[in-house]
Amino acid sequence: LAGMYALLEGQSANSLPLWKREGLGEDLYLYSGSDGKWHVGDEEVARKGFDCDLGSLCSCLHGAAMPNMLPSGAWERCRAHGRGVPDSSVAFMGRLPEYPVEISILSPAGQQKVAGRYLLQNCWANGQPIWKRMGHGEELWMYSGTSGYWHVAGVKAVQKSFCCTLGNLATAEAHGGLLPFQAGQWQLRDADGWRDDGEVKVLRGPLSFPPVLYLVTEHSDAIYELVAEFLNGQPLWKCSETGKESWLYSTTDGFWCLSKKDYPTLGSGCSLGTLASLQPHGGSMPHLCEAWQVRSSSGWETSGALLQTNPPESPSVLHVEAVGGGWEALVGKYWRLTGELIHHRHLWRQASSKEGPILFSTPDGWLLQTSNPLDESTLPQLQVTALQRADMLGTYQPVPGKRGCWKLQ
């Protein structure tokens, strides 16, 4: 019965105002009955022209006082036969509650695919607001069903105008007007039926997402930057490095996945070389997943890949040599600059000079650059080494047209 009831302008019941519950779903009315009490009834009372005293909820004699002005304890739940049962928890308010624009669902132990970020819609169902999961992919809605429970369901519930109790995630008890993040215990449905799940969390407002994630594998690493898009209720990250175009996204069944597919085809299956979380994430961010797997021609295999929010470990000292010798202004030790990043990666400066050459990352690759103008025709190849393996090591060739700039080949 809980929900928002809107005044029906120009209509009355027994000479007093008449309200109807907002939105799709079951029609309910708040009206003054022929017995001088406020009642909440369904379509049957409307068919009788409200010339009755029927309903599931009724007040004491109101004496023309509006429903929101009645004292605590003035309401009782009506039985089919006999006296009603007083219910001091019933209350009518003359103002709307504050509905959050966004809510977030975490479901790590089951029905992980429903996790994500949900946006408040400009419509109602069974007197309660509706939130729709953000972004592209499978559409899901948080709504109040006809039995007074919060549910999360797909398009079948929409096709029924939310006049149903469909969905595989629901509150364990009728909400009584409490919003989803206030509702307490949740339950989910799996192959064995409904079960309580204390790990489901519905949070008010959006979750925070790491703006940059680093993919670290045995042979290389890559940078993924957060983009202003959502897929299956979860954020998207795109590899920001030239020649490594790929996406980090959530699949329809709730796994994190790294794929080289074009954006419009994401979620249409996993191709060879795809990296995916070993377990459904349930709303946890990619860097919190403990294990990953890669798809090969023989199936899925365990991968040692990691996703992290900090730059990968890198050498504190690099050694730069010019092929053929000489070039003291360029060669020698390069120290890593503490706390400084370019394109989300560490950078190194020649140890012998405060204004000397620097080695840094760009979306197009690693560069070594000096501010001093040099004769382009005589620039040497440079060799960068270190005591540990790292992406920036190797041979650097002069960049044509850029005096004093070398690029890793």
C-alpha cells in the first residue's frame, strides 16, 4: 500500500478530496468512505463510486481532518471479517521523501550481473519511484512490486507495466515505504530457489571509480583510462596507448573483461586473447579481482595478469649509452623522479644535470628528449638498460624533424 498518492484534481469522494497512487502497477485510492473514515482501497471502490467503506487500510473517524494530520495510532489494517488490527507504523506525509538520483547495487555472492549504477526515472510503479541501470547493455530496473517488495528485474517487468513481482533480487520483507538503501536484508533467486543473502548492498549515490587502471602482464603493461560511458551498469575504461586499442568492461553475466573488440560489439562474446576475471565481480572494481583468465584456442586458462591503480614497479635508475660512444650530454645515469608522472607513468632525468634530458611516456610510446638544440644529421642511436626488466628499455632512434628527441623502437 505504501507509496506516493497524488490528488485527483476536480474529483472527490463523499465531499472530500480523493488521491490515487502514482505510476504504473496496481491502482489504489485514498478516499473518505461513507463511514467518515479514510480508506485505502483498490479498483473495486472506484467501481462503487467510493460510496462504501472498503479497503485494506482505514483510519479512525477523521472529522474532516486530512490523512497527514491524523495522530499516531489512528490507522488500522482491515480484515475480511471482524475488527481491524491497529498499526502505529502507518503514517501519511504531506511532502515527498528525498529520492536519490542514483543508487548502486553490490551483489558479490550471487546474481552478480544485477550489480551496477541505477538512475532515477521520471516515472513511478505501485506508488514508488523507479531506478534504471545506467548505460548500454542489458536493461534492468529497481522497482516496487505489487506485493510491496523491492525487486530488480528486466524487460519482462516493463512489459507487465510493473504490475508484477518479477525479478531475481528482492527485499526479504515488504518495504513499507522504506527506500531500497534503507530496506535491510535482501534475498536472491538461483537454481535452488530463493535464499537470503547478507552480502547484497544497495547504496545511496554513485560509487567512486578509479580514473586510471594499469594492466600488468608478464611481458608488458598498459594504461586504461575511465571514459564517460557505462555498459551493463558498470563503468568503462579504454586503453590510452596508440596501437593497443582495447576496452575494460563488464559482461552481461557480471565478469570483468578486457577485449580488443570495437565498442559497439562489446558484450557479444569473448574472442581469442580476451582476458576476463576468474569470478563474477558482483560490483567490485577490476583492481579488486584476485585472479584472471585468458581465452586460448583450447579454452580458458589461468593468467598471471594484474590490474592495479598505481603505476607498475619500475627501475629507480636507468643507464643510457650512445651507440658508438661519446655524447656526454645525453649518456649516463637517469634517476626516477619521485612523485612525478607523465601520461600516468614515471619519468627519469639525467642524474648529472638538473635541466638535463628526460625519459618519459606518451600515448605513442617512450621518448627521450633534451631541451638543447642538436644537429639532427649527427644524432646517435641510444641504448637504455637497467638491472630489471621494464617497458622503457631498448634502442631509441632519433625522431625525424624533432631536434633532440629519440623514440623507443
